[in-house]
Amino acid sequence: MTPQAIAEREGMVLLGWLRLLGWSVVMERDGARWIGLAQRPDTGGTDFRVSGSAASRRELVSLLFSRAIQGQELLAA
């Protein structure tokens, strides 16, 4: 398996985890960059959102996953 294929597979795993944790994720290409938004309903009836941009789809998934987990940790504290 090539390094590119491994990176794409890892990105799909992280994306899958986000969705299993209740996040909806939208990503699209904007010129040379990828932009994305992940949101999850909060217990108060509002949505918790994280967004970002990156040079590759895999980097964007990693960034959104990291921000989502950090946000959840802050809400739990």
C-alpha cells in the first residue's frame, strides 16, 4: 500500500469516527485548498461547530477531528 493510500485510509477512519460521535461534516475544495465544517447538536439545542482549511483533504479531516475533540473536552470541563 502506498503512503498516499495509507493517508487517505487514515482520513476515512477519522471521518468515520466523527460521524459515529454524532458530527456532520461538509468539506469542499476551494481552489488549491480544502475547506470544511463539522457540527454537532449540543444539549442546549444549539449546534457546536468547528471549521478549518488545509492543503489536502486528509489534513482537513485531521484538523476538524482534532478541533472537535478539543471542543468536546472544553465543554465537558
